[in-house]
Amino acid sequence: MPFLAKLRSVARNVFSPQHAEADVNEEVHAHLELLVQENLRAGMSSEEARRAARMELGGIEQVREQVREQQLGHWLHSIISDTRYGARQLRKNIGTTAIMVFTLALAIGATTAIFSVVYGVLLRPLPFDAANRIMAIWEINNKGGRSHLADPNFDDFRDQNHTFEAMAKYADFDGSVSGSVQPIRTHLAYASADFFKVFRVSPMMGRNFTPSDAKKGAAPVVLVSYGYWRQYLGSSQDLSQSHLKIGNAVYSVIGVIPRSFQFPKDAAMWLPTDLEGENTSRTSHNYLAVGRLRHGVTAAQGEQDISAIAQRIHATSSEQGDYLLKDALALPLQASLTGSVSTPLYVLLGAVGFLLLVACANVANLLLAQAAVRDRELAIRSALGAARKRLIRQFLTEALLLSVIGGGLGVLGAYAGVQGLVALAPQNLPLIESISISIPVLLFALALSTIVAAGLGTFTAARATSGDLRKGLVEGGRGQAGSQGSQRVGRAIVAAQIAITLVLVIGAALLGRSLMKVLEVNPGFRVEKIISMEVSLPWAEDPKTKANQGLFFSNLIERLKQIPGVRKAGAISNLPLQDGGGLPDGQFLLMTQNEVPKTMDGFAALFQQKDRLGSADFGVATDGYFEALGIPLIRGRIFNEHDGADSPHVAVISESFARDLVHDHWPGQDPIGHTIEFGNMDGDLRLLTIVGIVGDVHDYSVDAPPRPTLYVDLFQRPRSAMTVTMLSDAGTQSVTSAARSILHDLDPEVPTKFSTLPEVYGASLGSRKFNLTLIGFFGITALLLATAGVFGVMAYSVSLRTQEIGVRLALGADSRDVLSMILGQGMRTILVGVAVGLAGSLALTRTVASLLFGVTATDPLTFAAVILLLVGAALLACYIPARRATRVDPMIALRYE
Amino acid sequence: MAPEATTLLQGTLDLLILKSLATGERHGLGISRRIQQVTRGTFDVKPGSLFPALHRMEEEGWISSFWGESETNRRAKYYRLTKAGRKQLEAEAKRWGRISWAIAQALEAS
């Protein structure tokens, strides 16, 4: 049977090729003999006969080769033999091979690690059903920025749209939960009735929200996460027994959400919105919103729909003013969550791509140098009948071997690298939990290795097999080795490496200087030795409970001051620089005592007067806070014991706020004594009298300018959740354990969380440090690789020219002349690289401008310093071989073959 | 000059080889000379084309080989048709007949 016969042939050709070879050999020789016989019978002499026979046959080897190529399984056999041969070659120069493999491993590993971050955060689809149909919906305020949604606006979006099949509002916050195994303070979410419908998630146990659960007066119900259910409800199968006390209400647990659903991030449970009724104001921006597009509707259509509704509200609402939305926008949820980090991440990917190029260039140069030495081998193989294609295939195979081994090692390294990256990354990196070496990342690594192999292989093959291969057979000839072209290519590669390295190192230097400048900024408060303690009492509405809570904090602070080592203590509503950006901002209204309106309409009228309005950050504090954090009192006073619940309410403002107020509203006057109303934040509409001015605080972030801030007295405007700050000389451990027991004495049900300001400060710089660490690492590695590259090419070039140098020295050239000749050539390459790199930097560093602080993207000082560093390193790398060149003994050099 | 056999399509060379073996076993040189003879010198199949074709056809299973002694008592590798080879010969010959008839028709048409 033909098929069996073919199979037998393949087996024979692959597994016992020698037998087949011998057979063919014999046959061809036999054929030759027959030809000779024929010729002899025709009357030729034996010599003629043999010669004629040879000519008619063609070449024996050629014929054998042609038969070989014809054979089935030949391709498989040749791949195997190519691989074995390639492996032998690599093993012969084990040192160089090790360097090449290591370089490739480093570069491919780093690129894979960074790609896994980019993929996990930016590219991998969110883990929801048809996640690309879920949109995030934002209001657009009058400054063009995004803001949360107000309840009536959300209702209009939901009810008037034609393009969404479900829409929900949600918010997340930290709160205390008790009623289960243990009271804890944890992350909670509010969600409207259709929230899980938008994500197409059904509870794994129990039931979902219905519209009647999320309205005023409804019986409070809650959906818990899988994690909470397991840990705190003991995986109970009977939820009817589970009731949780959250805030002031008791919620019945109606269902458990599957483990795979985690939105908002880290939410332990979801509570329905609007149990106290909706907020009727269109300017109280309370919620975030998501919606799922209808089938067949595009994102653009959805956006237009929402935008039209928003513009209608803007035109017709009676609540005109700065805080009313101007427009609205809908964008894919993933983009909304990760938009802010896409630029830095792509910059990182670009940077590591550069590193990869530099590394590949080094390997290419090494391969070129090796190929030059193999002239003779190539020439012989070509004479024996190897087609050029076959030789090219050989180079490709070797390059593939290198890349696969290097890539494999690199991926292994990337596993460790990714873990390191995730640990180092700012913890607020969106979707950080999605970063891992997954199948798409592995496929990427495979594709990358293949591309590298193809590039390197084709490049070396093209260089090595160009021109007439048989030149290599000429005795004493150098074939391709000493050709000008080959050297020029090597130098061009080095120039490219220098250019790329320059761009990388300049980028790293700019980021480094930015970080240094940020660290120099005075945050406006003391960072060292401050321990913070978050304390959240249950949310209270009635004045009596609130007043008691104020007393509670007063007691707590007094007792905390007794802890040995604690010098000062105070409380603030939100710690500066904390994740989430410090104090909230709101709208204030300037008015004097006799302007206070008697009715709500009067207030509305005042809000129409634009020049009375403004926005500022709002904080609730005790006087101890300013003392503990060393925020200076500029003028006037801070709160004291005379400021009680029944005395006129007072406030303290920040220095820049005071300056703005004087400039815009009270020119030539002292802001102290003026009154301001800031009820938008806590509902208390009583006027505040400004009694003091304190120093500015970088509350939001260190690299943003301080925002105008107003502080009210905790004991006049009580608040349930505060962060106590303690200035302590004693160690953190002793203070926190003492504080914990004090709190427990006062109220065992209240959970707390400790931190220190140095930690918070460090964390706020987290992403800056992350970017710098990575790009710095790439820059330094590229610098080392490029320097090695310069050294290698230079040394090689010198070794080729030994004869020429010997002649020059023998003819009377000074060793200095030789040195300057060689160095001069090296310098030319370096300068070309620097010039190209400079142009590249000027063009590219603009893309990192958003990451810089305190330096421009074209900072001359940084550029000059880096160029000097690079040129210095490269010159040193040139100098060593050049020095060696001058030591050449002319007699030996002239005899060098 | 007579055209080289390599300018022939691969299938046509196969056909000639199969036909030359139809009347009995031959060794490589014998096949080459036979083809030369019956085509009155038109096709001169060189070893460089003959051997690859022979080995390919052997792998296809149309011919089989064995070592034997030539007329001059030299060792030579002989080839013979297999049953599959005979069938292939018939099919190819018919196909060739159809093709040449068609071309002849085309050339005659005005």
C-alpha cells in the first residue's frame, strides 16, 4: 500500500538515515561505473571513459544531495540535524553563548513582566459578563471635569434613556459592621436596585435586590460577599437568622454574592441606596453610576443619549449655579477605572521595549562576530552543495535555539519579577489583582522570542551569506570578516544602542529629579513621629447623640495624651495624603450676620449671587490636631474651651484661602472676624466666624498645590468618624497597644485602624517611586549593555586591524597617534549615537511630561549630565582596547595571519 | 539541442519512467537510455533528475528496488513496477492522451 510505503520511508529517513545514505551512495557510484563501462565499450580509453562518465553524471555529491532533498521526512531530518549542529556550535563557544542567553533572558523576561502588568490592568477584559458593554457614567461640571451624580440627575438618566438596558448608582465607604462573629470595620458599598442586573450577577444563595428594597422606608436588607459570609457568618445555610448592625439600622441578610464578583473592589457587602429617601438636590454629588448598553447599541449612541439628557437638565433646572452639571459622559467601565494609569504603563512598556532592542543589538553583534569566524565552514558547505537557503536556515535555527532558551529562562525570571512588581506597585493601582503570568502573557513571550529569533537569525544570515561564499576558501583570505561593510554594520548597531540608551537614561534621570523635587516640598505638617488612629462611631443624626460622640472623642484624646511618650494628640476628619485624597471639598457661601435669610427661598436667592460663592476643602478638627502636626498658627487663634455647642460657631482657615478671600471679596481687610456658611458639607447652616489663620497643608498630594481649606471645631460640629493623631516619641508598637486598650475600655464595640504618617506619606509617593525604580533599572541595564557593546565592537575592530597597526608602528607612528586614530573612530560612532539619541529624547520625553514635577521635559542640566555620563562610559569602553592596540609589537603584528 | 528532461513537468518524467519499466526491470542507466531510445533522443534524463524521481516514486510505492548484477557483471540497483505503479501508469497514460488530444484540437481550430 502506498501509504504504508511512505510511512516506512519517513521512518527510515528519520531514524536510520545512514542506511539510506549508504544505499544512495552505492547506487550513484554503481551508476558511474556503468557509464564508464558504456564508454569503454564505445571505444574510449579508460581515462577518457572515466572523465566522460564523470561529466555526464554531474557531481556525485550534488546528485546525492538532490536525492536527499527529495526524500520524505527530509525536512524533519534536516531540522533535527540543524538543531544538533547549532547546539554543538553554541556549546563550542560556551562563554559567548552564556552571555547571549543571559542577555536575552534578561530582556525577554523584563518585557514579559511589564507586559503582564499592562495586560492585567489595561488590556484584559474585566471579569464580568460582556464587560465591554458596561459603561461608567459621570456628570461633567462647569470646569469640564468629571463629578459624581446627584440623585435626581441619576433618576432622569435612568428613566429617560433609550440606550441602556439597566442602570445603577453606587458608592463605597468604610464602615463598622457588627452582629456576626466579630465586629469589624470594613469596606461597604451602597448599590441601587438594578446594580447586580447591570453586571449580570445573581446571588449564589438567597435573592437579589428588588426595586422595593431601595426606597424610603423599606425594611433594610443587605447582600454579603462570599468572603464575609464564610469568615463572619460561618457559611451559614440559613440566612434568615443573620442580621447585621450597620450604622444605626439592623439589616437582614438576604443573599450571598458569588466569590467571583468583586465590585467595588474589596466591598464586603452591598446595602441598598435611598433607605432614608433620595436627596432632592441636583447639586449634591453623591454617587457613581454604571449602566449596561442595550443589545446593538454602540457606546457612542449611549453617550449621546446621556449627554442630551444632561444638557436638558442644565437648561431647564431651577438649581442653576456652578455646581449644576453642564453635561454628562459615558465611557467603558474599564477605561474609566484605568484611564489615569494608562500613560505611565505604556511609558513603562516603551522603556522596556527599548531595553529589549539594546539587548538584541548586543546579541546581534556577538553573532556577527562569530559568523565572521565561520567563513571557512560556510564556504565548504556551500561547495558541497548546500543551498543558500539551507545555510540561512542554519542561522535561523541557531538564533531560534538562543531565543527559546533565553526566552524560557526569561519567563521563569518573569514569574519572580511579576511578584516583585506587584509588591512594589502602588497599592491603589486599579485592577492590580488581575496581574499574573496568564496564557495570553505566555503567548506574548513566545511570540516575542520568535520575533527576536527571526530578526537575529535573518540579520546574521544575510550578513554572513551575502557575496560569494567561496572567497572564504582562498588561503589567507578573510572573506567577510574584515570587510568594511561588516564593521560598519557593527558600528551602526552600537550607535543605535547608544541612542536608545540615551533616551532611557534621560527619562530615568528626569523622573529621579522629579522625585527629589517632590521630596523637597514641605507638606505643611510634621510627618515623623505621628501615629494615626481611625475611630468610627455609629452614624448619629440627632443632636444629643452627636454631642455625646463629641464628648467621647474628647475623653479619648485626653486619655491618649496620658500614654507615656505621647506629647500631643488631636483629631481630624481625614488624614492628609491618605489614599482618597484627604479632605472633601464643597461649596461655601459668604454672608454677614444680618444677611442670614429667614426662609429656604432666601437661601436659594443668595445662591444665585455668584460672587458670594466659592469652593474649598472642609475639615473637622480639634486644636490638638494642629499642635500635633505642627501646622503653624499664622494669626488669630485656634479653637479653645470657650467654643462650645452654644457659643457662636468658629472656623480656622488656611493661609492661601485667606489670601484668596481677601483678594476676591474683602480687599484691604483682615479675614478674621468675617463670617462664612459651609452647611453644604454637614447640613448645619449656622454661620461660622473666622477666628484664625493656619499654615497651608498639602492635603491632596505633595505634588499638587495646597487647596484652600476651612476647619471647624469638632465639639461644635460633631462627627462620628475621626482620625486621632498622636505626636509620640515612644515606639509605634507600645503606643498602639496602649491606645487599643484605652479605646476598648471606652467602648469595646468600636473598631479601629492604626497607621503612621511616614507610611501614609510614603504611600502617597508610591506610583512615582514605582515608575522611577523600573525605568531606572531599565536605564542602568541599558547603559551597561551599551557600554559592553561599545567595548565589544571596539575590541573586535582593533583585533582585525592588528596588521595595519603593526605596519603603522613599524613605519614610525607614535603610539599616541595610533591611540588617537582608534579613539577618533570610536568617538565618531559615539557622537552619532548621541546626536540621534538627543533628537529622540527631545521628541519622546514630552510623552513623560505628565509624570514630571519641578523639571521640564527638556531640562538642559539633566540632558547635559546624562550625555556626559554616557559619553564618558563609552569613551572608557573605547579606551581600553585602544590602549591595547598601542601595545602591539610591530614584529608580531606583521606576521599575524 | 534536445530539451533536458528537467524542463518536463514532474508528472511527465514519472510517466516516462513508469512506461520504461512496463516491459521489465531496469537499472537507473538502463531507464535513462531506454527513454532516450524510444523518444529518439528527444529526452536525455540526467542522473541529477533521474535519481530524485526514482526515489520519490519508490516512496510513493509505484516502483520497488533491489540490488542485482548488470549485463557487465557490475553491481547495480534495479527497479520494477509495482501493482500500484501499473495502475498509475494506466491512469497517467489516459490523462496524457486526453491532454494531448485537447491541445491538438485547440491548435487545429482557427
